[in-house]
Amino acid sequence: MGNLIRQAYEVGGRYQWAREAWRNSEESGASTIHFGIEEQAAASTGVLRRTIMDNGSGMAPDDLLVFLSSFGGGGKPIGVDGNFGQGFKSSVLPWNPYGVVVISYTDAEPDGYMVWIRREGDSYTFREWDVYDEEDGSYLGRQDVVPPYEDEDHGCHWGRVKPDWMTTGTIMVLLGASERSDTWTGDPDPARSESVDGLVRYLNGRLMDVPERQGKRVETTVVDLYRKGANASDRRENKDKTVQLPNGSSMVWRPRRVYGMRHYIPPTPLSGEVVVDEHGTIAEWFYVAEPNRPVGGTSDYIEQHPIVVVDYQGEAYHADHSKSRYRQFGITDEIKDRTWVILRPPVFSDSRPTEWGVLTQASRHILMAKGGAELPWDEWGDTFFEKFPEPLKHALESARAQSGSRSDGSMGKNLSRILDRLNSRFKASRVMSSTAGKILGVPAGAAVSGARSREKAGSGGGSAGGGKVDSTSKRILLPARAGSATGSTALMRGGYPAFQWEPFDSKEAKFLARYAQNETKDVDGVEHRGVVHLNSTHPVFQQEFNYWAENVWPKATNENVRHLVQRVYGEEAVAHVVHAQSLNGTLVARTETGEAVVIGRDDVGLLLTSQALTAALLGLVNVEQRILTQGGGLFGSRSNTQ
């Protein structure tokens, strides 16, 4: 059991013990959950031990042993959508080898009973006490479940740890590595770097919401400590408890409240829900407009900015504030810092084994989809983008209008002509969805049009065509024997994204370009899906701008030369994207057993990463020649400018 506990501890995350303790208390029916500090030992010995208390139903003496002695137990059902039977034991025992004391009170045992589990060698065992008859003093033997008692060695009476607000309930005292260990800040492992600030923010970020019980929110508090100073305010003196330590100093007990993540989303009329897959996964979104702060409450929230997060049984998983995550949903940089997205997929259950859903690993650290697959972020993002909420779209348009970005129609027209001429060479053999098809497959990406009307020339930071499509919409399929869709092979063409020059922030400054598939750009009234962003401040591009302006056409204005260089590089970047996308669904080979080897969406995604696009834009001789040719028509030949 010791090795199993250690393994589970290592794959768990920081503060996992707090999550497990809180969940156990909440499931016991508690209306108060208190992460406190044992005051008797603090006053008598100066040792600061973390306690976890609740006023739930408590555990009978025999249940205490079951709760702590079995790895797959705890008295609750074990299943993929419920308790895994690991939890508190595996997350707390490894960093409390000296022991964990558990004291519990029930209606049947109002005086309470306690157990003490600790590590001995590679295993865990209960401490045993010699027990004597209260009347005649005769020896009754050794027992591992006893009433709370006076413990001079550890500076407390275990029965007096119980607070006034508790009638029934459970108390856990974390003893750490020795009888003099401080445990109030959490796991001492330097790699985990736990602290009280981190604990409060973790709980506020892990719990989606603190539930209500009998009309009141379950009161969850975490006690923090600070040393009493000469300048302590009267307000703090009156509100908080002060404990005198043996060395003469004073520590102030400061309770900090836990509310859950939703508490920190400010009220906003700009909110809604989007169903993002066929299984009923809901994406709930909130946009907090200026001048309101995008995050409410205090700094006790785990992150001081909105996030994209998955809500699994009331807990937050895969919280992410990265640009790449937001861009999957078409939420661009202009509004991401004011937009919250909460995804609620169906929960996979043993009672519904044939239905799709998500479940958590035993460590309760990450989520996975049925069958062990990764969460379908691309599908969720694509569908959200296809159904992009109008209020959010208006917010994005307003943000872009305030940024003052402008378009140049000539770029789009020129690029459209170039790509129309080149794209015919890059038609790919694809499997397209068809009710009459005989090839089984799974969807590879977004729908494409079966036929296109003549495109309206685009414009913008740069455009690659686009235009209106007819209503005949099909979907690219990846051949798969277990696929649920049918299709047939066909030659298809794609549309063109736009391009846009801008300075990249420090996190992306190394790259020449990045591609945002789920982003739109309006150019001359035509909305283009997909934008290639080019880094206007990258040294490679800066050297290009300076070379052509200073060495080739010094008599032309710098702005006009830069405009030409940006247009040609933008066209080249879009051409890379178009050609890469055209490979999606392409049959490239067959294995020895006859199975199809197909370029899929993930393969194309690798070709469109910022790293791949940066490599593709380096050392382009053809681009240099196009700049020279087109610049000659605009500014005169190179020889005439010297």
C-alpha cells in the first residue's frame, strides 16, 4: 500500500490534499469547513499544525479505521464518475510521515473517538495505545481507536481541538515529519512551493462554486497567520484572534474565505451558451466590458484574469489563459482578457458505458474523454467559432475599431489573383462526406463548400480571397474502419485567409508569423476566415525593410517600400497556409496491410505552427525576386535609383 500511495501522490498536483479533504467534508453534509491551526500546541510549544475541521455527520469508530486503512475504500462507492478510493490518504500521508490524527464525533458517539496513522518503514500503520479499565485500572490490552485524551508530549488535549461550532463532524490534524513540525503552510516539498496564499487561491480556482446547504453557502475558511506588530490596526485587532507563542511573540489568526471561481466573474449582460458538439457539451461565455474590471473580488482568486476552463462535477480542470487556447474559439487578443469560457461536457458514467463523456484520471489532476482520448478542444473551438455569439462578435468589432487598424484593398486583390492561379496546382484527393459514399471515416475538420460563387476581391492587412459560398456544404473525413460517417473521394479547393502585420508580444516575439484559423477579418465587406499574423518588429523583417528602403530604393518613401515588402511577404505566408491546408485528407500511401495513410488535421496543424511558418519564411529567394520586380514598376529600376 505504501508504494501505491507514493505513486498516487507523485502524479497528483499541488494542494491535492486540500481538495480531497474539502470534498470529503462536503460529502459528509457539512455546512462549515475550516482549514484551521491547532491553537493549544501553538501556545504551549510554538508548533503550528494545520487542521481541517467540518460539522458533517462524522464517522463511527469502525469507520475511522476503514477510512484510513484501505486504499480503495473510505465508505463511498468507487467508479469512474465517483470516488477512486485514493484521495486524502495518497495526497497527505507522504508528507506527514509522523502521522495524521483523525478525531470524529457522531450522534451515537458525542464524546468522539480518534485514530493516528503514521508511516513505519515502507508501510503505514495505526498507532496503538495501552488501555486500562476506568473503574479498577486493570489492563485491557492495546487499541488503535481511543477517546481523545490529554497529550503532554504534543502540547494539547485532543478533545479540546473541537471548536464550539461543532456538534458532530470530523477533525484532521496534520503532524508533518516530527512532533515539532510546522504544517500550517502545507506540503514542505520545495518542488511544490505550497503556501497559505497558494492554498486559498487554489481552492477558489479549483471549486467552480461553493454549494449551498439549507439556503446558505457552505462556509469555507482558511486560517492564515501573521506576526502581530506594533502598528496593527484596531480593525484587525478586533476581528482576528491573537495567540501568544512561548517565545513571547504573538501571531494573529486571520480567516480567509473561499467562494469558488464563479464568484469572481463580475455580473455582465454579455453572456450566453453555445452547444459545441453532438454530445451536448455547453460552452458558457461571459464578456466583461469596459470600464468594469474583468475579474471581481480580491486577489484570493487563483488567477487575476479570465480563463477557459472545463467544469467537471463542480470542479475546474484545464484552466488556461493562453492566447492559443482562446484563439481555438475565435476569441482574439483584443477581447480575450475580458472573456470567460466555461465548458460543461457530459460526464462519462459506468451506468451509461456506450455514451460519450469525460472522466478524470485517478489523480483527479486532468480530464480525458471516453476511451482515454484527449479532450476534443479543436472540435469545441471550431463549433464555437461557427456559432460565434453576436454580442461577442460586436465586442470584437468594437475593440478592433478602437485599435484603429486599417485595410488596403490592393493587397487583397493582388493576393487573390496570385492564389487563384496557384491553387489549381494544389488540388488534393480527399474523402468528403456523402450519404451515398462507401468509405467510412471520422470528421477531419471544418466544413468546406462543394462549389463557390465567384469571389469578391478582398482587402485588409491582406486578404486571400474568400467570398460567398453556396449552400452545398460537405466535411472532410479521415478514413477509419470504426468511423460513423460515410464519404467518397473528391478533388476540392479551399478559400483563402487574410494576413495582418503587427508587433508580437514578448511571449511570441521569437516567431516571424503565427496562424489563427478561428479568426475572421473583414476586408472590403467580405469576411475571411483565418488570419496569418506577421511580426512587424522581428529583426529579420526589420533588416528586410531597411535593406530595400536604404540600399535599393533610397529615393522612395520608406512607408511605400515597407508597404511593398509587407505585401509580398504576406502573400507568401498565406500561400504556405493555403497549400498546407489543401493536404488535409490527402491519401499519401497504403501500409502493407492495405490501410490508408492519410495526412490529417493534426499533421496539417504541425505545418502551420509558429515554428514551421517561421522556418518557411526564412531565405526566400523567390520573394526577393518578386519584391525587386514589383518595386521596379513602382519606384523605378534599381540602377535608376543609385
